[in-house]
Amino acid sequence: MLTFEDPSAQHEDVVHGLSRLLVLHCRSLNLPYVPRQGKQIRLTQRFPEPESSRKADIVVFDKDEWNRMRQSSASAAAYIAPPIAIEVVSTNWRDDYRIKLNEYEALGIPEFWIVDYAGLGGIQYIGSPKQPTLTIYHLTNGEYLPIQYRNGELVRSPTLPELQLSMQDILEMTV
């Protein structure tokens, strides 16, 4: 049986720091994206299936979709695939690497980041020896293709090509 724990302070620091960095980046370049922490992504939309959703650590919304949500009194949730979903790994890393990866791929989210700042993921996902790893999955022909970043390697986001970020920058968010 799965148990869910509250995220650690370091996890929260990474989510907050990364979200803040993305907000500043998008605003400074006047990009058509709105990053937000802890927002829902709708998983099922077909009747008679019950509606379900998943709360991502960070969702980067299309600005037009965010503005549409701002006009509604309903809670802000992605009803169409957002450009980027980001999960920061914690002790339930299997959910990020297995369940969420498959859900987001099936939804057609173009870019999915798994930020494993503590090297918690399984060796099959982050290699051996385990080390902090950022994996960006880019949707290509309906399937996610991963690219991994470690240490000081500069992250290359297909959606945010001007972003200047390394795994080292993310690790500094936990200090």
C-alpha cells in the first residue's frame, strides 16, 4: 500500500526556487507561459469515467490558458495539456518515474521534468552511481525521450531554449 508523506523542507526549497526562477525567466523574456506551483492536471475527461487529476509540483501553463482559468471561479487546473509539467523527486520516487511519467506521456504533455536533487531514483532511471539528476522527457511521436543532466551541465529545454540552468543551480536551492 502506498503511503504519502509531506515533502521535506529541501523538496519544498527546490520546488519554490525552481518555480520562482521559471516565473522570472518567463516574465523577463515576455514568454507566453505562466509557471505555478502545486496545480492540478486533469487526467481523465471521458464520460462515464470519473474525473481524476494529479497535482504536479510545478505546471507551466500556456498564458492564454492561464488567462482563461483566471476568468473562471473554478479551481485552476490544466484541462488541456500544459507545455511543461515538473515533478521534484521525494521518497515516493517510483510515482514520478513510473506512474506520472506514463500519465503525462498519455496526456500529450510536450515536456516533463523529473528533478531528482538527492539522487533518490532507481539505478534504472538515474544510473550508477546514484547522483542528483535532472531528466527532461520530450514528447516525440507520442513517446517521451529522456535527456539527463548532472553536475554543471547546462539544461536544454525545448520549450524554454534560453533558460540558463544546471543541476548545480538546483542543488544550491537546497542550501
